[in-house]
Amino acid sequence: MAESRWELQVGELVFSEGDPPTSAFLIESGQIEILTLQDGAPLRLSVLGAGDLLGEMAIIDAAPRTATARALTAASLIPIDGTQLSERIETSDPIVRALLKGQLSRYRHALHSLSGQDPATYAILHGEPERGRRAQDEGAMAKIHLETQLRNALINRTLEVRFQPIYDIPLQRITGYEALIRWSHPSRGPVSPAEFIALAEETSLIVPIGQYVLERVAEALVALRDQGVAELPWIAVNVSGRQFAELDMLAAVRSAALAAGLEPRLIKIEVTESLTVDIERIRTLIERAHAEGVMVSLDDFGTGFSNLGHLHKLRFDSIKLDQGFVRQMLLAPRCMAIVKTIVAMVHGLEADLIAEGVETQAQFDALAAMQCRYIQGYLIGKAQSLPELFANHLP
Ligand code: C2E
Ligand code: CA
Ligand code: CA
């Protein structure tokens, strides 16, 4: 189907100042001049040529045209439907959107004072941004603020790494921990990583945070060793998608362990189920980890991303049963049926099962009866600070 084109003669208008925005245009050939009126006389702001986008500004902020576009030579334009652009903008990162709109609004004000009108008139003519839009922009700014505070927390070392004990049923003692990060926010107090890890993942901030956690974990192990703990526990660290993509996790684990004179097997990597979508990548990670003696756990198993067809190719050392199953299993027989199947499957894969979120003795007993190896949850203990870990971990 032929594309609809606008063929313009010299001097023909594309749009005029004040027109409602309907579409933007891609200039295929010819030249278009952009004009505004200064003290009643036309003033040329720019000349656009082949390959340039024209009239997209009014689409971005859904405001009337603030300039006039006129063909300087014969020209051919391809109209681009406004919704095509505005949908992209609406689904873009809210911070990028707020930056774009902020710049645009400044540009429009500047343009308006150029044409001799004051900004107050501009606001009356074109309206201030609607309330909903304002609120969205404020949300984006609050996010930038939070991210800056998080960055500072990392620099000032006010991010705390806590250690949640993991009980080994056959050995009848705590043999491992999971490192869980906490942010002591200056005014809000401790903030859960559920709130800020996603934020850190949106930028590369997650990478130094992950590095920070590894360093604190290595420090904790060294301190336990210095305290005379003969058989050191393993400590699992959570690795999120971006960290996985941007950081050589294994090199980081290896160097954190070796720098502290620790065996790499003491640091375990937890990858969440959603990362296993990239089978080849995760398989390489596991193979390399095993070559180094590092163990890898599959976190939040059963929450919706596992491709069972490929799971047999991934030699995880342990699989963590998501806490949602543990919460439901004694209440819903059908959930219990699934848990039993998962336990059997994990055994078949020669991996250890770690049940998360165990809060009651009844849950513990049911899991022990199924030969689940490890139990993690408030029944065993909450995440502890470093001094608590020293006080509670038995040598
Ligand atoms: P996760 O890896 O699934 O961690 C377990 C979460 O469940 C922790 O929440 C833990 O405090 C909580 N939990 C443990 N036992 C129980 C229980 O018996 N009952 C209940 N209701 N909850 C329990 P937390 O610390 O808020 O961490 C949330 C998530 O944040 C973690 O989920 C993990 O995905 C992420 N996260 C934590 N630390 C780090 C980190 O250092 N790096 C990365 N990338 N992510 C982290
Ligand atoms: Ca985890
Ligand atoms: Ca988990």
C-alpha cells in the first residue's frame, strides 16, 4: 500500500501557530522553515531538511502549535500519526518523560518571550500542565530524589547487610545464611529491598550495591573465622538481572572470597527464577560457578517463570521453594499436592530443597516429613545484624 504523502509547493503551510496537534511529519525531501512572529513580523527559527522530524513537539506535550511551518522549497512529507509517538512517550521511563517535558516546557516559554509575550500570557493561552500530569512528574522527581538518597547511602555505608539463618534438618543446626540488604533511610527508618532493589535495578546502581553486599559477606565470614568458628557457614547472596548482565558475578565472588582468604564455596549465588529464561546464559554461569567451587541456588521457585522443559539442563545445587507455597500448603490440599511434586522433582534433579517463609512448627514438620533439607523463615529466625550473627552462631 502506498504511504500517504503530503506534496507541498513553495510557500505552502504545513501548520500554523495555534493549530491543534494532529500529526508529526518526517521530511522526505525539500526544506521546511519554522517561523514565529516577533512583534508582528515573522522570525525564522530554523530550517529543516530531508530526514528531519517536524512538529513532534506539540505531540509530546499535547499542546497547540507554538510556531508555523512553511515550505521553503517544494517538499514531500510523510505524516506520522500523533498516537504513534504519544504512546511511545507514555510508556517510556517516567524520569526520561519528565526530563523531556521539562525541557520542552522551558523551550516553549523561551519561544514565547522571543515573540514578545510574557510567560503569564503563555500560561493563559496554552494552559498549565493538567493536574494528573503534574502528579506524574512529581512521582518521577520523587523517584530521582530517592535514587540520589540511595546512592548516598551506598557511599556513606548506611546500607546494612543482614543475615537470615538457614537450618539444615539432617544436621540439626544452622549451616547457612542468606544475606539480605536493608536501607536505614534517614527519615523513614529501615526500608525493605522489595522497595529499593527495583529502583537500583533501573540504573546501574545495582552493580555497586551487589559489590557492597559481597564485601560485607566476606567480612562477616572473616569475622566469624577470627572468632574461632571452625566450620564456617555458607552465605547466599541475591543476584538480580542487571547485576548478572553487567558484572562478572563469578569474578566478583571469587575475588571477594580470595581477597579475604576464604574458600569460594562459602559464598553461594541466588538467582531468581525469571533469570532462567536465558537458558544458555544461566547454564554457562552454573558451569563456571562449579568450576570455581561456587554453589548456585534457584530462588523463588514456582512463582511463574520456570520453563520445566529446560530445568533438567540446569544443575542448580539448591532450589528454593517460594514462601507462597509454604504459606498455603497446610490450608489447601491441592497446594500440598504441588509442594510434594516439587519436592520429588528437586530430589530427582539431585538438588537440595530450601523451603522459604517457614513460620510455624506445623509447616516445619510437614516439610521435614517430605525430606526437605533446609528450612528458612521466621520460625528459625529473622535476618540478623552482624553483632547478632556473632552472638548467635554456634562455633
Ligand atoms: P528473597 O530473596 O525471596 O528474600 C526472602 C524475603 O522473605 C526477605 O525479605 C525475608 O526477610 C523474607 N522472609 C524470610 N523469612 C520469612 C518468613 O518466615 N515470613 C515472611 N513473611 N517473610 C520472610 P526482604 O529482606 O524484604 O527481601 C526482599 C527481596 O529483596 C528478596 O527476596 C530479594 O529478592 C531482594 N534482595 C534482598 N537483598 C538483596 C541483595 O542484596 N541484592 C539483590 N539483588 N536483591 C536483594
Ligand atoms: Ca533470595
Ligand atoms: Ca526467595
